[in-house]
Amino acid sequence: MKRLAILASGSGSNAEKIMEYFKDSQKATISLVASNKADAFVLERARKFGVPTFTFTRKEMDAGLLLNKLQEEKIDWVILAGFLLKIPEDLIRAFPDHMVNIHPALLPKYGGKGMYGHHVHEAVKAAGDTETGITIHLVNEHYDEGKIIFQAATSLTEEDTPDTIAQKVHALEHRYFPEVIDSLMEK
Ligand code: GRF
């Protein structure tokens, strides 16, 4: 049984879908939800599923406390689901090809520094793109440049706003992220 940890900084709607998906799984279990924000709603969602939580500051993460916790909990896979801090290199190196992130755009477009959440959808709208989507990728020290595992797209019209774009993207995330994680558990 693979042990998964979810790192999230915010609401955690993706984390909820993942906990829901794996709650009766024989393949993997969500062993921990960790956040750098003590008031992040993702922690509430974890408590609802009876999943242990762990909170930490950026300083504690950079000092290795998060890595220690993941090793203590014998975590096999780290899932980033709306985690907004830069992952320390020693943490990435401790999970080679076993750290996964979801990005709310079709990388390599709209990736990199500052491209998160609504900023992405605003940029897609400003560019007048006729499609956007999600990218699920492995995390390496260059963050949004890790090996792409999965992408899904959705079409856009001129009527779309950053808010409706966000809704379409979230729908793709909730539909595909749990299944893509499940497909990785074979490795
Ligand atoms: C998602 O849009 C994801 O693509 C991005 O952060 C957002 C997290 O949303 N990395 P939620 O907290 O899971 O609702």
C-alpha cells in the first residue's frame, strides 16, 4: 500500500477529490495532508476524512522539518495540490520522480514565477486563447519544467472570463488528478 502525502496552501478542493478517490483504495492511502498555512481550509477537509495533518512555516520547511516528517511517515509519493512555496532541493531529491504537481494551464505556456491561481487565467484571457487546460507533471528542481505526465484541454470563447476559465480548469483538475495519481501507483 503506497503512502501519499498531499502538500497544499489553500482551499484544497483537489486534495478533497484525491482523499475521496483513495478512501477505499487497496493501492494507496493518503497518509498526511501538510500545509504552510495553519488556517488553510485544506486542513479542515483532511480532518473530515480523518487524515492526519501537519503544518509548518517556510523557515521550518527550509530547515528540513517537512522532509523529516515525510520520512518519519514513510511517505512514498508527495502530491502538490495548490502548494505555493518553492520546494527545497533536498526535498525534491528525496523523492526522485515521486513528487507530482498540478498546474492550471497547458505548460510550457503560462508557467514559471508568479504564474499561479487567478494570475494564470487572467493571462490566458488577456492572450485571447481559444483553449486552456491542466498539466500534471513530475517536480524537479526547475519546478514547472518537470516531466509532463498528463494534459487535458478545454475550449474557451470570447464570453469566458478569468472566473469561468477557473471553473472550467477546476472541473478538469477534479476529473483527472485522482485518476492520474492512481495510474502512477503502478511504478
Ligand atoms: C489548482 O488550480 C491547481 O492547479 C493549482 O492550485 C489550485 C489549487 O486549488 N496548483 P485547490 O486548493 O485544490 O482548490
